[in-house]
Amino acid sequence: MGNLIRGVRFFYLLWGGMLVGTLTINNRIRLPDPVWHWPWLAQLFYTVWGRGLLLGIAAAMSLAALVEVWELVDLILARFFHDKDH
């Protein structure tokens, strides 16, 4: 069950990081309606600093996906080789 959760988390992080990064680079960001209750916050995401913040979030999600798949492969290989010895 733990491998399944790690696999889903990996795909979620990878997909989310790629989506946020692609939308930010192509300047196709669409904010949800509740954010527009604070216009200064909504306009922040359309500035250079806001786009940099979103790119940083995308990079962090992609890096987290890399760490997650690293741990998943390590866990699978450890189980495979441990069972192979017996």
C-alpha cells in the first residue's frame, strides 16, 4: 500500500510541477475567483516577482518528485534483493 501512495504522490508532484512551470513560462496563469478578493495579491502573480515565485514552486515540486521516485525505486530494489537472498 505504501508503494501505491508513493507512486501517486510522485505523479501528482511531477504533473503539478510541470503544469505550473509550463503555465508560468507561457504566461497563461489563471487565478481562482477567491484570490481576486484581494486585488493586490492577484496582481502580484502577474508581475515578474510573482512569475518567479510560481517558477520556484514548480521547481520545488519537480525536485520533490525526483526525491519521491528515488525513494520509491530504492524501496522496491531493497525489497527485491532482500527477497532474492532468502
